[in-house]
Amino acid sequence: MSKVVFGVDLGGTTVKMGYFTPEGEVVEKWEIVTRKEDAGKHILPDICKSIQEKMAEKSIAKEDVIGVGIGVPGPVDGDGVIYKAANLGWGVFSIKNQMEELLGGIKVEAGNDANVAALGEMWRGGGKGHKNMVAVTLGTGVGGGIIIDGKILTGSTGAGGEIGHIHVEDAETEVCGCGNCGCLEQYTSATGVVRLTNRRLAKDDMASVLREGEISAKTVFDAVKAGDKLACEVATQFGEYLGKGLAAVACVVNPEVFVIGGGVSKAGTVLLDYIKDHYTKHVFHGSRTAQFALATLGNDAGIFGAAKLVLGE
Amino acid sequence: MSKVVFGVDLGGTTVKMGYFTPEGEVVEKWEIVTRKEDAGKHILPDICKSIQEKMAEKSIAKEDVIGVGIGVPGPVDGDGVIYKAANLGWGVFSIKNQMEELLGGIKVEAGNDANVAALGEMWRGGGKGHKNMVAVTLGTGVGGGIIIDGKILTGSTGAGGEIGHIHVEDAETEVCGCGNCGCLEQYTSATGVVRLTNRRLAKDDMASVLREGEISAKTVFDAVKAGDKLACEVATQFGEYLGKGLAAVACVVNPEVFVIGGGVSKAGTVLLDYIKDHYTKHVFHGSRTAQFALATLGNDAGIFGAAKLVLGE
């Protein structure tokens, strides 16, 4: 039997799971429900049981499992200890130790879900071939994952790569979810794009297809592609904020590539054009050659990255 | 004979040199002139000759030299290759290989001077006891050195830690040395503080001791300590820019400590108070516990860090 590695992506409603060859080919993937009751105490046993059932079903011997990687929605340090995951009901404990015990000694590595997804994109996705990468997830919020020399930068308290909270607008009066004002997330998340659009629509009565129907990041970028002038103005503002924020990130870690993912990134390459223009304008010349790519693994980035977490460099 | 390690800090006019015990005690330090003529081709031979003379003088055997570390004013990659140092006349070549040959096989490690100085402050200076640190040098320009898990973050093209060029002011019309507008360096370097002061003085005729005599970062912060109202306004602006910039840095690398050095930092702890206030206001809560400390090694940070570069973690 050849060796395999398991990858687990723990979310608030479902747990995505898969197992892979060491080269990164997915053999099979499946999902289980995240049982959050009783302060989330069933979650890890459920996951370990599911892995053991899969091993039995596929006749995978324990010695053929290189390990199990898991990405979780909260800050995790380099030793696999989580520092609270509010939406799972979890406090502080070692995910690594608990899962290794439940799995009878199989090696486990744990990381923050956004960071782990970044690792997945580096291994088999939009950042393939690079070792210094910044993953940018434009979803409900704006998340980041920083990879330096092939390894996740977790930061001293697990708050590395929280690039959605870089301050980019002094004039902002509305408060971000984090409590500050003027965070990158307020303009470049899915809801941020809607906010920018509503503000622009209210400014004057310029004609736009966006005056009819529901406004979402998708409808805005669809309108951009159709040449809607107001939508293009919104995209320019979006690009200005994100370009400025990512230029700041580049001044710190000087990556080879930015990999843009999350719901907003479904707009496609048009998005990259708007970002690159403003990035180039604001970035230090030493980082001007950084590339921009779209994430390619979608919702599977987490299980890929979790598997890679175990495999190491 | 006990083991020693050499540290070299190559500057545009002088080369600072020293040798150390592996524990980081300096045994002796000295300087030689930087001979920049002939495209800087004498510089490394001069340095190696000086090291060999010191070894002869002190009867240090080759096998007792753990290695030689060197910090140079330009981007250096992880393999010791420099990518141009304009003010030395240097192009692209391996400093490590050339020096190892000149020194008959003694191990050499090379790094960027700002990064190497940061490593020195982590080892024996203001960042002692920490492994995740950002060094901020407020001198003629604003430089940075990022240390992650005890190692220098060089970045993919050696432009990691160029935090002086984070964009912090949209309204700026004057151009920074880098060609962009609104860089952190334009407000928080020694010349930046003078610019802020001159702008404030020109705004109205508020009384200030700064209206008489020469304006420098030193006279401004001396006036702050004496309670001069206008000077305090300038310090607040300085703190606002630097706090905002460092909050962005924290959103990326989440350090344990910021170590503030360079000429401007001679103002002392009053400086940290102005920075911390604004840092706390803008930073993501996960990075709010970061500490602020002053650099303590002064001009010796480079030779300490160069030595540490060879010793590793």
C-alpha cells in the first residue's frame, strides 16, 4: 500500500475532509457535519472517527498514514495549540495532542484555516512553484495567509496575515467588525464592494445598470465587464484600496506572488487588472515585480493545505 | 583557544569590525576605511586582510573561527548574493563565495545591513529574549528589519522590511526618494520630522522655541520634553504616521516587539509614548499586546547581528 496523507478543513457548519498521495493528488474527499453543541466537544472525536472509518473502508494501514493536517477557524500557534475559536465554542487547548491521542499516535499538525488554505494554494493552486507568497481571501471578510520560504507565518499570537485590518482610509466614520475604522476589509470584502457601490450610487444620479436589481460583488463586476461607467468607478476605488493595502504588505514581506481568492475573486482576471494598476503606483520599487494570480482550488484549498502542513517542505 | 566569531558592518565610508565569543561578548572592535574606488573591488579583500591580520595578532587559529558575518548596504538574498549596492559601485555577485575564497574556507554569511542590525538587537539589544521582532530605524531614511522565529525575513528580492515606504498619506504632493508620494519615511525619518515641523511653523504664528535656531529631530523632541505646544503637535503627527504604519506591519507579521532605533530614537522613551497611542488606535486587536522598546546597541548593532548571522539560532 502506498502512503497517504489526510487533510481536514474544519468550518462552522461542515468539516471538509480528504486524503491525498504525497505528491498532492486527491484520492477521495467527503464532508461531515460540524456538531457545535456541548462547547464543541464532539468535533474532534467526530473527525477522528470519520478518518478511522475511511481507513477501515479503504484498508489503509496506520503505518501508511503519513499524518493528518487540520485547518481550524481561529488562531493556532506553531505547536498546534488553539487560542479560542468562538464560533466552535472552543477555549485554549492542543488540537495536535488531542487528535494524536484519538488517532492512536498518528502524527497531527494544526493551523489556522486561512493560513492553511494559503499553503494549499502554494502547493497545488495559484501559487504553485513559489515559496514566498501572500494569499488574499476576499470573502465576507478579507483574510490573508503569508507563506515565507514555504512555511506559514503564524505570528507571535496567531494574528499574522490579518491583512484585512490594515488601515487604508483616514476619513472613514463607520466601524469595522474589529472595532477600528478604515480597515481594508471595509472596502474590498464582498460586503465592502456593496458598500462602495451604494455610496457611489447615492452621490449623484449617474446612469448605471446597478440602479436596478440586487447589488452584490458579482453584479458589480459583471457590470464592469459590460462597460458600466459607474461600476468601473467602483472597481477603481476597490483597486485603489486593495492595491494600496497590498503594497504595504509587500513593503513588509516582499512576496513573489499574491494569490487572490474568495467569493469576490470569481470576477476573474478583470479584478487583477484593477488591483495591479494601483499596487504598482504605491509599492516600493524592490517589490514591483511581484505577480498577481487567481486562486484555483476554491473550497478545496483548505484540505490541500492541511495535507501539506503534515508533509512539510 | 576558545572559539570566536567575526562580525563586519560595511558602510559607505567605514567598515566596522569586531570579534565575539559565541555567547555574544565582544572581545575587540575596530574600523577600517571603505575604499570605494575601482567599482569597490578592494573592499572585500581589505576586509579579509584585516580579519587575517587580527587573527595573526591575537593568535587565533583558523579552526577556532566559527565564521565571519557581514552586513552590507544593499539587497542580499539567503545565499549571500548581493543585487547591486549602488553607493559601493557593486553589481551582482556572491559575497559569501568571494569572502570564503579570500579567507581560505572560513564560513561566511552575508545579509542586508538593516536586517543584520535588527538581528543584533534581537540577540543582545532591545529585542533580547524575543524571536519575533520588527526593528525600525529612524535615521536619514526609515529602515526596517523583520525577524521571524529568530531568522531574518529577506523577502523574495531582498526588499523585505522596507517599511519606510509604506504609503501613509494620500494627500502628499512632494516625492519621496523612492519616487512615490506619501511614504512613512517622509514623516518619520530625521528629515521627515524637520519637514513636519517646518510645515507646522508655516501654518500660523503659534509661539514656539522652534522659531529660533536650527530645527532637527533632536531640537524638536527636546522642545517636546520642555512642553512646547507646537512641538507636541508635531510629535503627535509623527506618532500618528508611525503608529499607523507599524499597525499595518503588525497586521502582516504580528511581532512580539518593535525595537525603535536610529538617530531620531535618541529622543528616548517620550518617542515610544507618542507611537504607542496611535499604534493602539489603528492596530488589529490580535496584535495589540506588542511591546515597544528602544534599540540599545547603537552603531554596534551591525557587528553584533553579523556575528549572529553566522551562529544561527
